[in-house]
Amino acid sequence: MQRIIFFSLMLVTLLSCNKTINFDDQELAHFVVVNSMIGTDKNFSASLTQSTSILTDGQTNPPLEGTMDLYEDGTLIRQFPSQRGGFSALDIQPKAGKNYRMVISANGQQVETETTIPTRTDVVSIDTISTKTQFNSKIINYKLKIKDTVGEDFYRLVIFQDALVKFPAEKGNNDTTRYFLYKIQNQILSDDPVFKSVYNNFGDEIIDYGPGNDYSIFPDTYFQGKEYTLQFKTYFYYSNPANPNLGGGGSGNSNPASGPQKIFDRTTIHIQHLSKDLYAYLKYLKLYQNYHSNPFSEPVAVYSNVKNGAGIFAGFNDEAKFIYEDTYIPYSIDTIKVEKDPSSGYQYN
């Protein structure tokens, strides 16, 4: 009898958690969608599509045809004629400190959106310490000091690694030595409180309630107008202790030089200064990714700053970069043919 009462109470509890959310699917299916992220290191471009019904899983938004007026600090700098799928201009490169506004007419609707390009991140210093582990990987610990400006600011940390790898000639493969350039985005690991402050896990709670800060974004809430030293680390893995710059194809290979060998790598650290729009977009995008498949979670809307439409128009400054390069085996780029990485699709340029 007690068991029957217990399960009855559980059923009542679960049913009481249901929440009905009304929505007009047809209204949401015809929004003008504008997407553009502009920075000082790239030419202006924006995509233009139409939203589809949430019931059409797996379908991409179809391209729209429309016109667009682009303003810089309130001055019209370009009128784009009717184009399908978006707009681009090789001669327009956004500038730091400038405000940009798009007025787009498409599908019988007019939408507007604007953003500002932040100034370059002021980096005071960067220090690194590298250590090898017993598992033949390398840990790089970073201390990055930045000087925050007065006012509300937002930042993002991104680290890319390029590795040029030599694959020795093999029988049956035209007996040709091949070179591939691999590009990966390194995972950033940190217990620094500014990274944790983005979601609900700021401080030293036993239970971490928020999602991971995979985009490595953070506000200046805790160091406004001051200098602050970020601490974080990355891991690099090697396949062969006998050849720490990659080759050999495994620790059991008695001839490590017979396998693939990393002959060069480059690590680029980006300290991006984000507009508030881009910070909010990345923050809520991660929340959406974390909770959208959870039936017990509240719906999370992806941030949009497009009036009368949907999408994101956001600026960032990517001018603060630090590059570390290592050459393990001498080579000349003029005498080798570098091929596209078959796994990631990145290409040497």
C-alpha cells in the first residue's frame, strides 16, 4: 500500500512540472534572418535568409533576396542593390571604435540592426611555462595580464595551433612524401573566477550548476578599469615518446623516424575584445546548446539584436594576438607541396 502511495505522489509531482508554452509557428516561420560578425581583420559581409517552421527539422534557412543600406557612425556608406542570400564588400573593412547599422528590406519587411567595433585589447604581458607529463604530453600554463578600459567590456580567449606534418613515402602510394597542414582550436582549461562568472558557477561551489564556458568568454565585472592577470592552460599530446614532435605512429615503434613527423607548428593566442551583442550571443548560444534537448529545462532563446527580424549583427576586435613558432626539422616552403588536411578541411594559405 505504501509503495502505491509513493508512486502516485511521484506521478502527481511529474505532472505538476508540465508547463504549456503557446506559440504561433507560422509567424515564426517567415522572419527575415540576418547574420554577420564583423571585425577589423575581415571585410564586410552579411548573410540574409528566411526562418523556417520549427517542425521542419534538418532544413537550413532558405536564402532571401533583398536590399541593404549600410551606415558608419550614422553616415550612409553603401547602398547594396538587390542580392540573394546576403551582402559582401571587399573594399569595406570595419574600423575600431566605429558604429555600424544595417537597414534591410526583404520579403516585404524592413529590419534594422547595429553594432560597434571595440578597440584593441590592451595586453600588458604574457608569460608561459611548459612542462612534460609522464604520459608524454605537454602542458602549457599561461599568465596573461590585460588592462581594462573604463566602462563595460567583454572579452574572449581563442587559441589555434597549426601543425605541418610530413608523411614519408609509402609503397603503393606513388612513393611520394606528402605534407599536410593541420589546424585545431585548442581547449582552454582554467579555474580563473572570471571564466566561471559567466554562468552560475562563480566561486567555489561544491556543485557546478552552470554549463562549461566552452567559448572562453568573460566580462570585466570583477576588474573594471583595472589590470587583471588571467591564468589558464592548454594540453598538447604526442604519439611517441621517442619522437616528441609527433612521428613513429606509437610508442612501440622501434624506428620513430619511419612514421609521420611534425616539422613545424605555430600557436596563435587571440585576446578578442567583444561587443556586448557578441558576448550575449555566445553566452546564450551555449545555454541553448546545453539545455535545448533537456525536457525538464526552461526553453532558452538564442540572443538576437535584429529589430523586426532575427539573427545577430555583432562586432569584435581581433588585433591583439601572440604567436609562438617552433621548427623541428628544417624545410623550405618553396620546395614542398602542402595539402589540405583531410580530416578538418583546413587548407594552407
